[in-house]
Amino acid sequence: MQGTGGDWEKESKIMEGVYALAYYIIAATSADDSYTGFLARNISEYVYIRDESGHRVYIGTDIADFDNEVEKARLNTRVWVI
């Protein structure tokens, strides 16, 4: 926690040890803060096809905008993320 009464001074010193051996780190970059959802997508149009085994595969018109949704995400403006 950051701010008054937070533990940032103590916890920031061990961040390297926390993340150093990680293979993957997942970050919800499309969420503006810890109260915002990140899984919901507004797909207004889609079609589906069946694959060779009969399973449905959905194709949506809502194409992700990697540059805006990831590269320019608010989370990536934080120094500790870099």
C-alpha cells in the first residue's frame, strides 16, 4: 500500500526478489485501477464456425488495440512496472 500509513518503503525494497525468478507476470493493463474490471469486452458482432471436431469457434469484430490498450495503458506509466 502506498501513501500515509502504507508499507511502500518496506515492500519496494524486496520487489526484485519477488519478481526476479518469474517466468511470466500477468498484468491487467486495460484496467485503470484495482476496482475496474478487465475481462469484459463489448463484442457487438460476431460469427461462429465449427472446427473439425464440431466445437464452435467464435470470431468477433472487436479487434484488440494493442497499442492503446497495452502499450499506452495507465499501468505502464508507473516506474515500478518498467
